[in-house]
Amino acid sequence: MPTHVRLYSKDEELGKRDDDFKPRRGPKATNLAKPWRWRKRRVLSVIALLVMGYVFFRNIPEGLGLVERRMASSIGPSDSAGKPAGNRVEPTGAPARPRTVADDGGSSHYYDGPIKFYRLASTLHAITHTFGLRLQNRNVLFAVSSLQSAANLMPMACEMAKWDRNYVHMAFLGRDSLSVDDILGVNGVSRSDCAANFHDARSDYSKYSIERRAEVSVSGAMKHINDFMHPQAIIMDDSTLEDAFFVRAMRYKAGEIGHALIEIPAGRYEDFLWMTRLDAGSLSNWFKPTIEILIHAPPHSSGGLIRLVRSLEDAEYAGFAVPKMTVELPPDIDHFAKTFLERLQWPRRTQHDTRTLNTLALRHRIPSAHLSSEQASIRFVESFYPSVSEDNHVLVLSAQAEISPLYLHYLHYVTLEYKYSSYTSTESDRLLGVSLDIPTAFLNGSGRFAPPSIGEMRDNASQSYSDEEKGDQPGSTPFLYQGPSATATLFFGDKWNTLHSFLTNHLASSHRGTAERTKKFVSEAEPAWLEYLLELMRARGWSMLYPATPLVTIHNELSQIPEEYSREIDGAPEMGTPKDPEHLAEEAFLLADESPVIVEHVERETPEAQPLQDMLPFRGDLPELPHLPFLTYAGDVVNTTIQEDLVQSYASEFRRSIGGCQGVDATRKRIISDPTRTDDLFCFPGVDVEFDMSTEEDEVQVAHEVIAATAGPESTVEGVRHGTSKAVVDSALKNGEGAPVGVKAGQAEHG
Ligand SMILES: *[C@@H]1O[C@H](CO)[C@@H](O)[C@H](O)[C@H]1NC(C)=O
Ligand SMILES: *[C@@H]1O[C@H](CO)[C@@H](O)[C@H](O)[C@H]1NC(C)=O
Ligand SMILES: *[C@@H]1O[C@H](CO)[C@@H](O)[C@H](O)[C@H]1NC(C)=O
């Protein structure tokens, strides 16, 4: 089971929090209860220790845990019956100014007394419906200190609450003394239009706190909030705008409780509004996905390469890690490209910034007389390997691309939504990647590819989407297409890993001579590795997500045939080495008789710069993958049933023609014990095959038989279970059962 399937566990231990709140009755008290036994010297030393302990206690900056425990009683779970304790009246007015304040006599920040939260308990006790006591839930917290930051984040919090996928909370942790209602009033927000829960987490006398007390107060409040809420993600304003004590405490505390602390960059609140459509599962994984850029620069393409890199430099990166970039250079680099790359600072940095490392990596190819499509594929696929396959993804760009400034926003948005959400589906496990482009032609290079329309959505979803949209015109919905693209595509790391395994097995099978040479389907104007990837996609039922409007412009003027497929035309050699018949015979696939022809790519305009949620259809909401129209590699729109049949029949066909399997070994469904391996598509001598029986007979019965028959190699048992659970999950999904708690509640928006 992929690790990103995060369902809420219903049997979460609920009583955990109460343990944390047990008043600390130390054994010390009982020992001291019999003072007459103590010798005088010992008594003195104990007193000295206590005094030292007290001094230490008051002065440790990081010893927040102790302070918190002491403070726990001040918000008091003991009154969980809901009754406010009688002596809980917050003092008003200024606290007494200590006489010993020598440093800043005029400052209003002088108070360093014990910390009490008088206003937090009531709102925290009122959120039990959010299942905040569970470690996994749907709570998202906006934390603010300064009033300006409250104004900056409030529209976002209210917007997120409106989408209703999460329980949204906003906590005020600053020093000011304005009441929550006043803060809302100043920002023009009323509790009736904003469904967020507001929490006043400021301590008593917060206005007068010295810096350290303010910081400890934020940590203490966050401890209580975490106990009652377990926020999956915490969102705060830009740290350069927020109060310093707040930033320090939040960073420390978020690290300690292990939740994502997302900072919205200053002034980009509108640009990041798309994050309000994400669920708590996606937001909690905000920092997980990393993207690396891989550019393949063919010979004589320096103009395109420079244009592409410039567009990458001009893109929006605030709030994200700038991707690492690798450029694969051709054997002969021309002068322009060389000087350009020498001067390139990636990521772009300001003059005074000398610490940012240049993460540009160049690869230079040593020319060989003849590059077969097999070698070219290996070379390319080898140029990336994820260290964490679930989280490290690669963006492959061709030198003809010019990218939209919002590409990284878009990629993060769709990746977080479809790969990291608490709501998962078979389709999201089968998502190979995300294309920024819309194809012009079919994979074979002919025909005219027409993107599907909203009316072709699956599961009757078009009804819920078409009302508010432009109607049935093409290009108004994203779609899934079983066609790989090398122009501008993000490939997910786990799928790339699988491609490594597939290529390894495929080559072994080809070299053993068991693989038939099949006709190539993908046009020879495309790189050779796409053919292997297409085979894998068809055998696994993978597809790629294509956008409704492209986020990249593909230029035609420098396009060229990949080196591995270039041949002589009318006696005049094209660029690269011509292929002679002998080499053609060595190819893994049958090539066409004629030279490939480059199809003009439609240079679609990328939309003008506007925030993502305004650019994407459906007000920036991403439809569920099982609702999107699905196109087979041949461009036919099919429903889920047909799609599944196609996968099974192609997998059998592949095993027979390329995998070296015969008879029942080829036709019966096999177990995929590790999704990043492809051994189920091949038959090698001496390697056992494991059939998936779950669909044929009573599952339990079969599982027992298999276990008995094979005397239980670990993988078989695992595999059977996997096959079984998958089928059960699928049927449950179809029947609408077993939907996780995090199901897109926001879908109601479309009704
Ligand atoms: C789609 O709608 C039709 C009629 O409204 C209904 O009969 C059919 O079962 C629906 N299909 C799905 C997959 O929900
Ligand atoms: C290319 O593929 C499309 C879609 O599958 C098909 O309609 C067309 O006939 C194919 N063209 C050639 C020349 O094979
Ligand atoms: C899927 O499409 C096929 C052919 O178009 C049709 O026979 C079948 O009933 C459809 N299945 C569903 C569940 O809509």
C-alpha cells in the first residue's frame, strides 16, 4: 500500500490528551512532609537547590515544557464540565510596574509575571465536533500575532472555511488588547459570513509582557491549542512582517509538534488563495514534494535553451524552494549557450546574497558514432533518480518550451491535491504525472488532437460542473490522457522508479531474444524513451493529467528530430548521424519506412498573469480524478469499465509479446507486490510467477490455498492480501462506502 494513502483511523485513542493534563503531584512533596527527620544541613542544601531551581526555571529560554506544565492548570481541563471556575476573572488595568526595571523605564513592555490564559478555554472546549483530540483530523490553524497579519490572513481563513473541506481556526497570539470581535469588525468580517473558529490565545497582561514572556506565552498557548486541536497545518504570515517573539515561538513549537508551518510570503495573499481549496491532508504535506528540473538540450538549440531558462528565472518562487536544475548538453555546445550558462546564477539571487548556492548542474554528452534508441532512452531515464520516491519529482522540459510564471504554483497545487490529499482513489495511484502542455497531434504524430469537453466527464460529474461554467466547449476541463509527453511534464518519483525497473526488465527481455519487435506507436519525432513509457502506462493503466489551459508555450522554430531517429533525407544527412540499415536492424522497435515528420505544435497563448484560482476552471477547484474525462493512448474517450478491460488485455498482450511469457502465465492477472517493480509483466527463467486470484473465486479461500500450496514465501502472502484489499477497496468505492472522513465536502459548492 502506498504510504501516501492516509485514511483516518477511527480507533484513535481518545483519552490521550487527558493524560497530558494530569496535575503534577511530584514525589518531592511527600518527602518534604516529614521535615523533622532532616538534618539542618540537608534542609539548607535542599532550600538552596530549590532556589537555584526556581532561578533556572525563570530564566531558561528553551525550557518551555516546564513552564507549560505549570501553566496547564491555568486554562484548566479540570473545568471540562463546562463551568467556568469561580475565581477565573481576568484582571484588568496595568500590572504593577516592578521597581527594579532599569533597562527600559519608559517601555510599556515590562511585565514578567506568571502566564494565564483566561479567554482560550471556552473556545477550545467548543470545538469537540472537529475531532481535535485525534492526532489526524481536519483542523487547519491560522496563527497571527500582529494586527496587520490578522488583516492579511483573515480573507484566506474565511475563504478556506467557505470551501468547507477543513475545520478552519484562527488564533490570535499577539500582544495587543483589542477584543476578537473588534479585530473582526476592523477587518469587516462578521461571524455569520465567516465560518472560521476564532480563538483568543493571548495571555493576561499580554499588552505589558516583556519580549520573553510574550514568546513563552505563544508557546504555552500553542501547547493548549495543539492538545485540543492537533492542527494538521499551521499557516502564518511572512516572518518578516510578524512579531519576532511570535516567529521564534511558532518555529520552535511547530518543530516540536511536528506539523507543517506554512508562511505566506508578504503581499502574495491573493496568489496563494488556491491553497484554501486544499484539504488538511494536502496542507500537512506542504513541504514534502520537491521538484527537480531536467532540460534536454538537443544540438544547435541554444536560442531555445536561453529562452526557456529566462522564462524559468522570471517565474514566481516566493514561498517555495527553487527547484534544482540539470541541463543535458549536446556534444557540441555553441558559444552563446556556453557564455549564457557560465553567467547563469540559479536560483537567481540579489547582489548582496552570497550564501545561496548555485544548484545548476550541467551534463555534457560524449559523442558516440551511433546512438540507438535504446541507448538514448537509458541515458535519459538514468539522468534522474529520486532519493525519496514518494516525494521527489522531476519536471522534464524541452528546449522549445517557454514556461508560464505560475508553473510552480500550479505543480504544487495539483501535486498536493492529487498525491497528498487524505482523499485518495485508484486514479491518484495511477497518476503518472502532470503535463503543463496540451498536445496538438496524437502520439503517432498525425491527426488533430481535440481536448475533451466537460460533457465527457465520467460518473455524471459533468452535471455538477457544467452549470456554472462556460458550458460544453472544449478546453474547459482538465483531463486524463494515456499519452506521455516530453515537452513540459512533471513525472512523479515513484512512477519514475517504476520506469527504471521496467526498462531494466525490458532490455533483459529484448537481449534474451524473447521479445518481439513491435511496431512503434509514438512518432519518431519524439524521444525514444516515450515508447517505453507508453507501454508501461498501458500495462499499468496510468495516465497523465493535462490542464484545461496550457501553462507553457511550445515554439516550433527550433524543433528537430531526436538524434536517435534522425536519418538521411534525399542523400543529404540531417543533423546528427544518419542511420544505416545495419543499425536499424538493431533497434528494439520496428521503425517506419519514411523519415519522421515534425508536426507544427499549436503555439497556444498561455493565459495572462493572474492568480491560479482565477485562471483554472471551476473557480480554481480541482475536480476529483475519477470525474475527469479519460482518453486512451489512441485518443478515445472511455468510461472506467472499458479502461479497466483495456489494461488487463494489454498487460496479457505485453507479457506474451515482450515479457517472454507463454500460455496462462501471460493471460492470468498477476500480483503486484511492490508498485515500483514491474516483474509481473515479465517471465524470466527461474523466477516464479504469482497470480492474483482475488477476482476469480472466494478471496479468503484462494488466499488460504495459495498460502498452503506455496508453503508461504512472504511475498506471496503479502501479495494476495494486497490484491484482495485492492478489490475490496475498489468495490467499496463504487458503492460509495468506506469514504474517508476527508472526502471532498467542498463538492457541495457545485450543487
Ligand atoms: C448517471 O445518471 C443517470 C441518470 O440520471 C443514472 O441512471 C446513472 O446511474 C448515473 N450514472 C452514474 C455512474 O452515476
Ligand atoms: C494516429 O493515431 C490516431 C489516433 O489513434 C489514428 O486515428 C490515426 O489513424 C493514426 N495515424 C496513423 C498514420 O497511424
Ligand atoms: C461503458 O461504455 C461501454 C461502451 O461505450 C458501455 O457498454 C458500458 O455500459 C459503459 N459502462 C458504464 C458503467 O457506463
